[in-house]
Amino acid sequence: MKRTALLLALLASACAQAQQPANNVAEAAPSPAPTGYALRSNVAGASLVRVTELPATTTLPAEGNCDHFVEPVSPAAKLAAQKGWRVLGEERFKQFQVVLIARGGDAMTSGRCNYIDSNLAFFEGGRLIGILYPKGKDSTPIAGIEPVDGHLRVWSTDPMALGQVNLTGTNLSYDEISGGDRVCGGKYNVPTVFGLPYAEARKKLIAAGWRALPSKEEVSQIADYAAARRRFPELDTCAGTGYGECGYTLTAADGVTTLGVVTLGDVDDATVSGYDVACDGKPEQDPNGP
């Protein structure tokens, strides 16, 4: 993904050769880490660095499907907007106000958007603490954030879970997702299945107490779909174009709470991208990003 010298204000000089300069941003280095929070990314393709001032930028167009920007609410989000950033979302996480920002967006297939120069800004008491941003040629733009079970989950456009932000003492870190999620007030556990082939994810879900709920949806005449339904009776539907999303439904031991799993890719080789839970038949707040 192309990045601009706007983000050189956020990066170490070693990253400079991968960036494309913007016209209105002064060259600067990341702020030195003072006493207080220690920031670290443990996820490939992302960096979490200390920054104390958000650089101004020139707002870029948001084309086609890129209509998910929101009006800023918190003072931190309003500050970002004043500096030319578009706001994609904001959340409270522990003592931080977290604001997801980007310069603009390019339309993609299946209603997706490639957000340009997406960054996650962490503020405390009106003071910028640091920035999480995609780094490197294999990085993925950030498209959504959601507090889940004591963490702040970070999502891509697909949507696919990219990682989660954790705070342990004064250590603010961006980590791989692990440990699973407690849902429905802690009654049930959804193990970490993001990015796994559905067959493998299904085994983990069943081991955690979830059961396949045979679908009542009409079976598609597409050969691969029909074969997958025989293998996975809980398969509800699949999209025949774009990202090829498929939906599966499992149920908890009470027979009422349901777990909807979404996969991406060909139905015979699909990987899990997200899930949603309906506790006692009522949807829980969606933990799966945008």
C-alpha cells in the first residue's frame, strides 16, 4: 500500500524508502518515548509508535463504496478532522480515546473500500500517545475497531481480524489474537478461529461446546455448494461472486443461543473471517468490526 510523507512523521527513518511524499507535511521522526507508556507491535505488517502531535494532511476523495466515514464526536476525533483526516470510527478503550482515521478511500469489489493511509490514534486526556499503522508492502489497511472482551480488536476491509490492542500496566501493545472471546455475559466461549479453514475452525468450535445447526435454507444447485452442505449441514448460504462469503450457523447447549460464522473464499477452501452471536435469540453487540 502506498503511504505518504504524512506518515513519515510517524515512522522511523528506516521506513522512509517505502513512502511516497505528500506536499503539505513537514519531514519529522517519531517522538521519543518518554517515561509512561511503552508501545510495541508484535504483529507483522503493523507498527505502534510514540507520537505526540498528529500531523495535518490534505483530505482525499472517498469514492464509490467508501461512504463509511462518520462525523467526529469526541474532542480527539474533532481534532483529527480539523487537521484534514477523515474519521472512520472512535471507541473508548481503557483510559484511551481511540480514533480510526484515513485520508480517503478507493472503491473495491463487493462493496469494500481500500482506505488510504489508515491510522489508529490513541489519546489520553486530550493528549496524543501514539499511532498504530500498517507498515510494509504486505500490510493491510485498518478498516474497523471494536472493543471485545477487554481488548480492542482491529479489522481489515475484508473484514478479517488483523490483531488486538492490549494494555497491561503501562505496556500498550498490538498482538496476535489469542485466547478466544467470552460472549453472552461470559456464559460461552468462542475460541480463536480467525483465518482458519472452516473445517479446522468447526472442530475447535464443537470442542468448545457449540453444535452444528442444520440449515433450513434451500440448497443451491451449484455443485461445490451442494457438496459442502452435505459435509457441513449448518451451511446456510454462499455468495457466488466477489469475496465468496459463506454463512454457517451453530448453536450453544441451550439450543437458543446461536453463533453465525462467516467465511471468505471458495466454499471448499474457505477461511473464517468473523462471527456474530445471538444470545438467547437476541443479537449481541457485534464484535466483528465495521
